[in-house]
Amino acid sequence: MKTYLKLLSFLAIALLPISCGDDDEDATDDVTVAMTSQSVAEGAEIDALSTTQIALYYNMSVQVAGASNITLNGTKVQASRNSKNVTGIIIPVQLEEGVSYTLKVSAGSVVAESNRSATAPEFTLHFKTYASQESNITPLPLTTNSDAVKLYRYLLSQYGQKVISSVMANVNWNNECAEKVYKLTGKYPAMNCYDFIHICFSPANWIDYTKIAPVQQWVNDGGLVQLMWHFNVPKAQGSTEYTCTPSETTFRAANVFTEGSWENRWFYSQMDKVVDTLLKLQEAGIAATWRPFHEAAGNATHKQQANWTTSWFWWGADGAATYKRLWVTMYEYFKTKGVSNLIWVWTTQNYNGNSAQYNQDTDWYPGNEYVDIVARDLYGYTAEQNAQEFREIQAAYPTKMVALGECGYGDNRDPGLIGDCWTKGAKWSHFMVWYQDKQGSTDTMCSDDWWHQAMSNQNVITRDQISI
């Protein structure tokens, strides 16, 4: 009898694992491996150089099956478990610009860590990469001046490869801010930008644009030159107070073309002053980017017109047609005076895809035959906003390099870090930080932290790296 009972006990114990195993199998039948997110969205357009991997995430801890079948445009690629997040897998990729891709993860390639018989279904992802920036760019500048051609070719050679750093002079004919950036970071910006804003006072004991020594020194030290012009006009005929703001002056842009008008006389007298300096620079072998009449449209392209939806500079106050005529008049006048050392930069007003409120300012564009580079001025814009602006402008002007004409503090924040902007796809030809807002030790509109990160970023060209 005891022997019989022992036998029954043994059989019961022996059967226990089988019973438990059946229970486990029933439980795993309920396991469903499902994808929850991915790093590249379906149909997305992404940057080829900055995208080195695609991450897929699931609803549980997963692994890549030993017999996985994952392909990119039909070529098998290797994947691995995400070491930083065990619910995901990482697929390394090497992408080319301007290519459409199909990523296919076959059924069974991804399995649950707890039970490898539970597998993820097939997943297919379609995306494409941005076309190469420089592929359609005009290969030469508008001028044949050898120094300007050399500068333009250098800018073009770096376009899409690295972004060239720059800072605004404080405020006109000096290298003060550049020196402060060097003192802070140990590196000089590659470019320094000078403003003809005070040409109406020159020559004076405090400003004389005919003395080009500061610019010559900058070039001799290896720097590149940018020039721009806040074109001041008298507040009224005969006034010695000057402004750029249309509401503060009786100066009318449309009257510039009326021979003998005071606007006409002022316009040409100031251009002659600038021409004198430009020719001195040209004789010294100095070429420069030239950004006149910037931000012309202002708020004039707003769809709901109001007292504030106007241009904020006088050169845009009489509308797009008058503005374009001003630009062409200056271009042709400089040409007749022998000025040929300039790379012409036009500044657009773009609105981050906000087509509900704004029209784009393409009607204000002077034309490909009068513009070498298209720029945009952004203050406080995030890296994502920089990227969207860049792509929209690039799409509108595909044969021109696109630059960040001005940037700095805005909306209570620094602009996006230039390295982040680059990674997101804002591959500006150059960026130029505006002066004097005392955000840090540089007396510019970017903080010390922003400058430190910019000047140490591997994608940013500083003065010591220029080879032209």
C-alpha cells in the first residue's frame, strides 16, 4: 500500500512541470509585439549626412532575431538592440542625398525578449533625403572681379559642408566684437561685418569710412569681409537728424527716381560716398559680401492689413516694385562707377510656413541677375524653426546659396545652437551674430554659452580654418 502511494506521489510530481509548461504556453499566446514609434516618420524628408541610424520602438523589451531579414532599398542591413532603451532596435544607415528609400523589416525579425516565439509583424517605412544643396547653385558670382570670384568660390566650396561664422562690428568700422569673441572662446569668427550706417556723418573725427585700415587689418589676419548698409535719410529735407524708419521721415522711396528731387540728390550723394570706400577696398584687393536694403518687406506681406503691417525700413515703404527698382538702380550705378568686388546678398522675409497669416515676399526679389546669395534674419528662432526657414528659402531660390544674414537673442531666449541648427538641416552658408545686446562678455546678441558651443562645433568654420 505504501509503495502504491509513493508511486502515485511520484507521478503527480513528475507531471507538474508539464502542467506548468502548458500554462506558460497559453500565456505567451497572448503576447503581441507591436511597434509604438520610430525615429523617422513615414514619408519624411530627412538630412542624409546627419541621419546615421533609424530607431524603432515597441511595446515591450525586444531583441533582433538571429535569422532577421531587414533591408534598405533591397540591401540587407544589420540591426541591434537599443542599449539605451531595450524596447527598441537600432538600424545603422549610410544615406545619400536626394534619394528615396524603403526600409523593410520582415515579419519575425524582431522578437519579444521574454518569449522569442512572439514576433513583430512586417514593417515597411518609406522616406527620402534632401537633395544636395550645391547641385543647382550658380557656379560663379555676378561679377568677374578676380577677388570676388575667389571669395564666391570659397563660399560655394563650403556650402553644405560647413557653416562660416561671422559677427557684426560694433556698429560700423571696427573689429571690437570679433576681438571679444576671441577673448571668450580662443577663436575669431571667420567673417566680420561692417555697416555703412554712419556714412552720412563721414568724414568726422569719430568715423571716417575712407580710412580702411580696420578692414585691411582684418583681411591681413586671415578674415573674410561682409558689408551692409542701414541707409539713413534725413527726417525731413535739410534736416541733420537721420533715420531708416519710414514713419520718422518725409523721405519717399518713390521720389528717388524723380531727377532734381531732394530724395534723388540724397540717394546719389550717399551712394557716391559708399562707392569711394568700395573702390578703396577694391584697389586693396578686398572683396566682400554686400547686403543692402535688407528686410525690405517687413510685415507688408501680412494677409490682414493693419497700421503695423508695413515695411519697417523706408526702402520698402512704397512697395515691392519701387523696392526692386531701388536695388537695380544701385546695382547698375555701382557698375558704372567701376565697383566690381561685391557678392550681392538679398534678405528675404520668410515666415516658417505660416501661410495662414503671411504671403511670401517673392514679389520683392530683385531677380537672379541681380542677386548672388539669399539671406534671412532670425532672432530667437529654435533649431527646428531655422531648419524650416532654410528649406523653404532654398526651395524658393534653388540656384542661390542661402545664409543666416543676422541672428541673435529674441523671445527671451538665445537662437538655436548653431550645431543643432546644422543637425536639423539648416545648413546656412554663414551665420552673422548681431552686436550690442549685452547677453554676455562679447557685447553681442548671443550668450557666452552659445558662442562657446558655436566656435567649438566641428561644423563651424572659424578664422584660423579659412583656406582661400
